[in-house]
Amino acid sequence: MNIDSLDSRIVTLFTEDPRMSVLEASRVLKVARATIQARLDKMQRHGVIAGWGPRLSPAELGYVVKAYCSLVIRQESGHDAVAEALSRIPEVLELHTVSGESDLLACVVARSNADLQRVLDEMTATNTVLRSSSVIVLNSHFEGRTLPLVQAAGAAVEPPASE
């Protein structure tokens, strides 16, 4: 879906203040409430807006260690079976099939380095992971950064004059 500068301004506004009402957004952007709602609905329908849920902080829940793990899997299990097995481990936050020497890349959290070892052991105990190699995140400078993409895409296209 192509987005224009109005879509970009709408997404930026709701990213900065997700609890803002559509009516307040229409006042701030000086656009009809129905236009804002229609744009939001369209972006959600097309998957540009993937969800509206709260963004949780694993560290504030006690999971202060974050690591990325390269996983080599049992090929006969297949990626879907491995993903199913690893989805049962709550500390596995993300799982991606990747190119290169490993098969999957997992983002995991733990309460401590010792707890990270427990999580890694639990992953290999599924009998779908042969080997893992991990790097521990020391500091995160930014995460989940998608707003600049929306703003760049929206800067390229102006909204229709009728709105």
C-alpha cells in the first residue's frame, strides 16, 4: 500500500500519543474525523498498522538480559516444527529463518546470565535445536524503529486535494 503525507502524519501522531482519540487527532491535523478514521481503517486493513496493543518492557518485568541466538536445527524436523517447539518457551520473543551458517535467529530474554543458560538448555531440550551460539545485548540504542520508514514513504506522496 502506498501512503501519503497525511497517512504519515496520522501514524506519527498516534505513535507519539497512542491513546489520543480520533476526534483529537482530527483537531490537531485539521482534517475531518471521518477522514482520519477511514485512513486508519485502510492502513490497518492493508497491514501497515499491525496492531494497537501496549508495548511491554521485558526488563521491567524482570527479564534484564537480552540475547540473540543463532540456531542450527535438525533438518529432518523442519522449520515449522522447530518454531512450534520454541513457541512454547515464553522467553523466546522472536524467531526468524535466516541465511548463512545458522538456520534460525532467536531473540530471547532472561532474568540473569544463569537464567539465560536455562533458556538455552530448554531450547536444545526440544530436540529440534542441535546447536546455539549467543550474543548478549549490552545496551540498546533503539528498537522497533519503523516510524522513519512511514515518514519517508509519506514524504514521497502528497494526499489528494479533496481531503
